[in-house]
Amino acid sequence: MSRAPVAILLVAALALGSGCGSEPGDGTTPTAALAPAPVTTPTQPDPLGEAEPEIVTTTAPATTATAEPDAGDEEGIRVPADFTLEDGALTPGQITVPPQLPIAVTVRATDGKAHELLFSTTPPVTVDVPAGSPGTARIPGQRKGVYTVNVDGGPPLPALVAVDDAGP
């Protein structure tokens, strides 16, 4: 067998090995490295037929399959929403976010007092802001709309706007 068919077999083995694994979002998470089976090819026999052909075994390098996190995973994408609380008002007044993506809310109070914020999301989310430290919460992805916040039981203020063309 000449070297060209050996190369073709090796390429085919690599292609088969790299196509194995799970599809993103199919619920499976591969944990082991995938290695294609070794390819065994006899070399060109002796022209006089006096020697036995040498066997050459090659193995393609192992590849590791990984799965992308689902959009709803804890480790997936999150949109940051950073607010500053000063004299009962939030700055910025509202933050625009894309719908359906989880939101990572951070609130920093400049007055050094503890505060409680209640976002009117589905489900409602409370952010406790300790004195001198930021408060954080994760809000699940929301439908399009305007979501208000109550600061320390006060009147509702617009805080989050979920729209398709969200941007900085």
C-alpha cells in the first residue's frame, strides 16, 4: 500500500474522531477525551517477497469535547445592571436590558446605610444592600417591558427596561 492511501485513512480517522460528542443543548455533557481508534497499515512488501511486511500503527491525537452552557444555566451569560443609591434615588434612573437574558444587579449605597430594594420582576427579586457594601442579586430573564423597583418601601421607580434593541 502506498503512502497516499495511508494519509487518506489517517485523515478519515481524524474526521470521524472530531465529529463525535454531544450537540450543544442536547442535555449531555461529555467528560472524557475522545480518541479515534488506531489505524494499522502494512508497508510496501519486499519486491522479492523474501521479508514480511512491517506493520505501522498510527494514532490520531485525542480531542476533548465540550458543551456550551445553556442560556438558562447558572454559568451562562448575564447582563450587568449596576446602580448607585443616593438620597433614595437610583443612578442611572433606568437600565435597558435585552429580554430573556438573566440580569446581574449590583446596588451600591453612598450614604453608608442598609437598604432593601424590591424589583417588580417575575418573580419579584429583593436586593439587600448592607451598610458600606454593595448588594447583589440575579434576576432571571424577563419579557419585554418596564420593571420598577421600590427602595425601602417607597413608591415604585422605573429601573429596568427589557427591549430587543438594548445597548449601552
